Amino acid sequence: MAAELHVELVAADRSVWSGEATLVIARTTSGDIGVMPGHQPLLGVLESGPVTIRTSEGATVVAAVHGGFISFADDKLSLLAEIAELADEIDAQRAERALERAKSDSDAAAERRAEVRLRAVAAR
């Protein structure tokens, strides 16, 4: 059996995903980071972007994450996000409409959220 790490992806309002994984890729203020079992302990700030989780069963889970923190120690990874949604939960057409609306309103924050959602959908 391959080495595993326990992952908890939590948003401010709910637990988004929990389980065993072999690899997690997330964007931090220092750049993209890949965490595997045995990784050195870390604490970082999450940037908005897709988070990719490769489960122990070989499936891939993708989530759109909008800010937060990442913490890893003793093969336990916590992703504490301000907002997080699984790619399977995202309505791509609605995200495209939100992107167009944000562009026309010159709302950079809303535009970034919509772009992250669309990138997560494309990555799944």
C-alpha cells in the first residue's frame, strides 16, 4: 500500500472534502506546492486557485479555493479556505456569466473568483 496523508479541505461554512490522498497540489503566496506523505511540516497562505487532490484510490478531486491557509504536519494536511467548492459542484455556464458580469462591472475580485471556478472545472 502506498504512503498516504490525511486531507481536510474546510471552507468557512462547511467541510468540503476529507479523506486519504497520495498528493495535493495547491497555490500559495510562494507559488504552487505539492505535498506528499513525509513532506516537511509547513504553514502557508493559500492564494485563489484550483487545489488538486489525488486520492488513495487513484481518483482526482479538484476544488476552487479562494484564500485561506495550508498546514501540514505528521501526514495530516489541512486546507482552511475562506471559500471552497468542488469542481463537480460548479455550474460552468453560471461561472462564465459571472465572469462576463464582473468584467463589465470592472470588479476584479469577482472576476478572479469566476476565473478560478472555470479553471477548476477545466482541471477535473
